[in-house]
Amino acid sequence: MPPSPTLVQKPLQLLEIKARGRFGCVWKAQLLNDYVAVKIFPIQDKLSWQNEYDIYNLPGMRHENVLHFIGAEKRGINLDIELWLITAYHEKGSLTDYLKANVVTWNELCHIAQTMARGLAYLHSDFPGHRDGHKPAIAHRDIKSKNVLLKTNLTACIADFGLALKFEAGKSAGDTHGQVGTRRYMAPEVLEGAINFQRDSFLRIDMYAVGLVMWELAARCTASDGPVDEYMLPFEEEVGQHPSLEDMQDVVVHKKLRPTLRECWQKHPGLAMLCETIEECWDHEAEARLSAGCVEERVVQMQRQTSISAPEEMVTVVTMVTNVDYPPKESSL
């Protein structure tokens, strides 16, 4: 039996709606002297609410780069029941909203990318000896910039576990909900309906989406000499803002297209390394994709390489970094 909801036994006041999603909406709320986020599901979406609640209550889910869970409630009477999830509130909101309104420096990009990858690497890892109990590996299955929240210092934390899947040794992964996620961020094998229902296959689907999120960061970064474009979603140039499943299948599966990596990015040593990492994340062949742990290590290397490079050394550095011994691709799968 799933655990009973953790009731928040304190006055909770809803203040304003901050976001709307497939499940319902997210409110900024006040809990005593603190702000919190309240994610409200209609009763018809009980399965998503229950799944997210169960994931948050797994051992070892407290991590700096995973959204902090506070509690849950059922509110309402008769058929007008709402299901609430209460989590930490982050004023800067989602990475999508932040990039719409702001550009990022190279160091900010590295910090966001590294902490995002660190959070996902933690989710993807299995820790039998965790101090809080056995933490299973978790595939998020809906990685996108809207589900990456930013703390005040731009540290990223992964949010929204309504579609997440846990993998425990000796147990079935359970219902996989079929073709799930956000179409724009779906890996080619998901769009084709050709998923291998193994743990590593689901983790690699997450990593495809990580490549797209890092492209979003690169497109709003001030590090290159070229202009910084207005914010666009991945594949917005190719399929617009509301692509159908057929649109995504045509672009991603049949034409094997990916968002454009601008030529000017290749002139900055760090962005050039980032582009290589992005391409390895969204590789058409799932087995060729980088793990989250490897992406975290790559970003650390990128920042280290560029921090010791003066502008006049850029050409030399580009030559040097092409021979860097990167961490192995499968370091955490």
C-alpha cells in the first residue's frame, strides 16, 4: 500500500498562480513565515499525483539538486476534491521562464548545466547502502527546461515526478504509461515506439532531453562573439510552438534533425566543447549518449579549461581541447 499523504498541519494560504501544466497549476503560497509552492491536481489526475508523491517519499530523495518535498494534502468535499503537493518555492522559477527574460554568462551556464546534471545523475543512481534506506534508480521521463527550477544563486533542481519511474532490483518497473513525456523533448526511440524496456534505456531517454536543455542554455549565452537570439524552444524553428507527434517524428526520426548549433559558438573554446557534449547527448543511437555523471564531469572540465585561458589564447586552446581525455561515456549508467 502507498503511504498516506503527509498532512501539513499549519495554516497554508494560496497567493498567486505561477505556472500551469498538464496536471493543473502551481501556486505560490505562504506556510507560516515561509513561501512554498503548491502543485494542485484535479481528482481526475490522481495517478500522476500519487506517482509523484510516492517518488518524493522514496529513501534518499533529499538532495540539493532535487526539488525539496514538504508534504501533501487532499482538499475539498464530495466530487470537488483537489490533490495538493507542497514543495520548496524558488522565486526565479523554471529555466524556461528564466531564459525567456534573461541571458546567461558562460559561468552561469556552466553552473546551471553542472547542477542540473548532478541532480539527474543522483536520480539515475542506485544506492543500496544509502543512509535513509535503499534508494532505487529513477528515470524522470519528462526532462525539459520547464521542469528544471532555479534557486536564487541559479543552482538547478529537478522537479515534476508525475511520470517518473523507479527501478528496484528484482522487481518489475511497473506500468510505463506507454509513450509519455513532452513531444518536443522525446527521443527518437520514443517517437518511434521502439523503446527497450530496460533501466538504462529510460535513463538514456532522459539524456537525449538533457542535450536539448543544454542547447537552450547555449542559445541564450553571451560568451560567443555572435548575437544572442531571442529565446526559442528546441525545434521551434523547425516545427513551431505546437508540434504534433507526426511533426516530431518527421523531423527527429526520419530527417534526423536537431536544433542548430550556431557557427559562432565554435569560436569560443567552452561553447565548442559544450556543443560536442550536446551532440553526444542527443545522439540518434541511444547507446552512444553520455550519462548524467559524465555530463557533470564534462562541464567541470569546460569551465576549468576556459578559466585558465586568456582571450588571446583562444585559438591555441581550441586545438588543445580537441585531444582532452573525456570521462568514459557510461560512467554512471
